Amino acid sequence: MKFSQSVLVTLLFFISVSFAHAESAAYELAQRYGCMACHSAKEELIGPSFKAIADKYRSDADAKNKLIAKLKAGGSGVWGVKVQPAYRDEIKNQQHYGVLIDWVLSQH
């Protein structure tokens, strides 16, 4: 029994470290690309909070694709007159879009 508990504790530790690293990497991308100038995790700034975005799209099965498209092309009208600038020229690594959007949608 003690062996099983030790294995479980070890696994949980590594899972939490992996999650924290992924969370940290996404946050660093958000900093690098300037997302944090208009958004924050929980509070509305110029744009909606990441939590508000996650709440709005939580039941949308195609949310990730919609938000990646919005990040690439920019747009307005979803949050009133606020404008999301296009980032297609700033974000060259296509995987970064998915990492950022997955992180935003994970906010609660």
C-alpha cells in the first residue's frame, strides 16, 4: 500500500510540474506577443479577461478554431466596439496560436 501511495504522489507531482510548465510557457507567449497589454487573467482591461473569453466559448465545440482565426485576422463586434488586432504578422510559429488559445480557454 505504501508503495502505491508513493507512486501516486510522484505521478501527481510530475503531472503538476508539467501543467505548471505548460501554463508558464503559454503565459510567456502572451507576454511576448503583447496580449497582456489589453487582457488579464480575471479582470477586464481594454479587452475582455481571459476568464470571460473562456466562459463565453466554453460550450462551443469549435471555439479553438474560431479564436485562432480571430487572433490571425483580427475583428470586432463580439465584445461590443472593442477591436482585436490581427496578429498574423507577429506570430510566425503556427503552434503558438494553439498554445495561446488552449491556455485562454483553460481559464476559470
